Amino acid sequence: EAAVTQSPRNKVAVTGGKVTLSCNQTNNHNNMYWYRQDTGHGLRLIHYSYGAGSTEKGDIPDGYKASRPSQENFSLILELATPSQTSVYFCASGDKGQNTLYFGAGTRLSVL
Amino acid sequence: QQKVQQSPESLIVPEGGMASLNCTSSDRNVDYFWWYRQHSGKSPKMLMSIFSNGEKEEGRFTVHLNKASLHTSLHIRDSQPSDSALYLCAASMDMGYKLTFGTGTSLLVDP
């Protein structure tokens, strides 16, 4: 099965601080995604990428940046973290042909 | 406004019973649908996909799709306590294109 690894698994940040969430996949998938999950909202798409060097805005990109330096790695950056960004963040990768997404274990972020 | 709407929000069925979950897209451009299952504290995993009008069955799970109404449904027969989870519907315009998820249906199978 596809392997997607997220780090850190848990993070406590201060308001106004910078937070970087990392994601690595070893399956040579073209597409990678960052979602956040909050009760009552399901999974909401923040940023995604179709390949190294490309990033696209998802449905809720405000306050987030993304970076895809290589096929394997996709980062989510919160330049100025706010309490409203407290959530569980999931990274996923997907094959262009099948479009099945494989999710990492998630990062629980608390911004105090 | 969520483009993928799921109902009901939560559902309780007895062990051995039938669970029926619904999903509708308000985006006329979508053409592909998936169902993901997420157990508590875990990450979502793809359960079934459906891309053509009609029905698809895999074991105890059956999905239906009506492309004209952009409605898909998931039916679980002989429900088991291990089926208790959050079920997420996802839709996409094209293969390899971004997926939009619904808010989910929380299913509890009562033993």
C-alpha cells in the first residue's frame, strides 16, 4: 500500500509563530494534497500539487502556503499561525490515473 | 457552501441491519465519485469508487450513482460493529483532478 508520512504528528504553536508541516510519499505519485479536518466540516482542501515545483490553491488557502520541492515532499506553511488554524491536518498523495488518495496519519496542530 | 452534501449527518443501525448513506454534488462539472471510510483516530481510506450510472457491489457494500442528479448512495447490508466509522463522499471533475469531500456521515452500528 502507498506510504505517506507526515511530521510532526503533534504540534503546539503560539499565535503569530511560524509552523511547517511536512509530508513525504514514496510511491512516485504525481498529485499531493493538504486537507484539514474539523468537526462538522469533513475534509477541506487547502493546497494541492500536480508535480514538483507546482502548487495550486484549494478551497480554503488563506493563511497557508505550500511548497513542493520534489516529487516526494510537500510542505504546508503557516507563516503567522492563528488559533483558528487549530485542527487536524492530513496530507494525501494520489496517482493521476486512478485518483485514489492515500492519506498520511495526520498532524494534530494546536495554536495557543 | 459545501459543494458535496451528505445525509444523514449521523446514523445508528442495529448489528445485522442495513445502513444507507446519501451524497449529492451541487457542482454540475463533477463526473467521478468515491466513498472513503475513516475509523476514529485514523486516516481516511478509500472504500469504493463509482464513475458510471448504475450500481456496483463489493461484498456487503453497494454504491449507486445517478449522474443526472449527481447523487450517489452507499448501502451496507448486514452491518457490523467494525463498520462504525465516519463515511466521507468525494467528487471530482476528472481523473487526476482534485477531490472535494463532503462533511461525512457518522455511522454507529449498535451490537
